[in-house]
Amino acid sequence: MPKSCKLTKEQANLIIKHYQKYMSTSTSNYTLFSAKNKPEFTITIYTNLTLLVQGTKSEEVYQEICKLIGLEIEYSIIGSDEVGTGDFFGGVVVCAAFIDKKDLTKVKALGVKDSKLLSDAQINKIAQELIKLIPYEVIVLSPNRYNKLIASGNNLNKIKALMHNHALRLLSRKVKYDKIIVDKFASEKNYYAYLKDENLIIEDKVTLLEKGESKVLSIAAASIIARFFFNKQIDDLSSKINYKLPKGAGSIVDKAIKELMLKHGDKIFNDIGKTHFKNLKK
């Protein structure tokens, strides 16, 4: 979708300098600057200082430009993100979160940012404020259910696509949004291929954005809420087996697996971890 806005002279000069290597020749007397990297983007700055961004990655490039020139983009956005996919213990949690543009200042004031940059204590504090302030939907997949889906031939990206679509389906019917942005984990072609058997696929106004949690506030909020519920799942599983389950998939996890194997045998992992991870085969 094409994106446009008015610029100041200073903003136009910043864009021209940044995209100089993509500069292309224009025959129009109304064009001040043109840059192309087809099919991904075409940037045009007109003599009246209007910016136009087109191409398959127009949204990403427009956001990059807005960040470059300090232009605040204000949309009412549903952001969707997942956590737990890199952790041996626990399942997967997806959250779709909606931030109305009128609430952007309030959400920013909470300290919302990519959950990977926050401690568990910060996540717990911010998440509990967020869930009182903004609409959201959370899909929590247990380790047992996750393992069954993997065993039946699904790969991780398909599982994530199904969970994102489910969360978006629930939330999109409740709010008025300008766009939906999903933290990108697959190409658009593959994402929708994973959903081909679903009765209802949410695709209107949907964009998949790489590293979206560091670029879009609603995705950052979704990542925090998702992490909050994932932490709760880990705590619940830990209490159930009376063992503090570590996160990640490193050496501390390998140590925990050995200890739990000696105490409970290998069947316990169907209910507390992702059994296709290499950690279990070490």
C-alpha cells in the first residue's frame, strides 16, 4: 500500500542523503528526488515536499523513513507476537494486542519495549498494567499439545501461524483498527499457505514485519503480555513437578533434563518440554 506525508526541507535532505545509493533519474519537473529498489520500494519526493513510498516493502521503508526523520506515526494497530519457541521447557504463547492511537502516550509511559530487553520482574510489572489498559487475546499452547502437533506432521512455523490467526480472529472482531502487524517468522506466501485449511483467515490490513517487536509498540506490548503468560506457565509446570524449570535451551537446560530423567524417566518431558529439541537427545 502506498504511503505519503508532507516533509520539511530538513527532512527531505535527510532522506535524500540516506537513500542516495538508490537514486534514479526522473523526467518529471515535479520530482525533487527519486530512489528505486524494485520491487521492494520506490521513493519519490516531489518539489512541493510531498513524500510518496511505493512497492512490496512500502510499509517497512516508510517506517524506516519516519524513524530517520523523527516523524511519529500514529495508527491504531493490532500487533501479534509469540514467545517460548526457543525454550525447551514450556509450550508456546501467542498474544495479539491492540493499542488505540489515543492510548499511545499512556502505553509508552509504562516502559513498553521488546520483551527480550526486559527482566522477568519488569515484564510482570508492565504486563499487569497493560492487561488493564489495552484489549488483547492470548493463546497458550501446552507442551503436551505442542508435542502432539509436531508428531502429527506440523512444523513450528505452521503452529505459530495457526496460533496468530486464532488470536487475530478473536481480537479483530472486538476493536476498530487501522492495521494488523505480525512479527515476521515466515514469508507471506508461506504464512498464508500454513493457513489454507482454516475456515477464517485474517488477512485484510495484515503486514508481516521483521523484528517488529523493536519497531511497533503494539507488537512490543504483545510480546510482554505473551512473556508474562509464558512465565506463568513455566511457574505452574515447575510447581507441578516440584522442580524449578530453567528457560532457554543451553547447558543449564541440559543439566535439568538429566536430573529430571533420573528422577522421573523420559515420559515426563511430553508434559513439560518440547520433545523434538536436540537437548533431549544429548
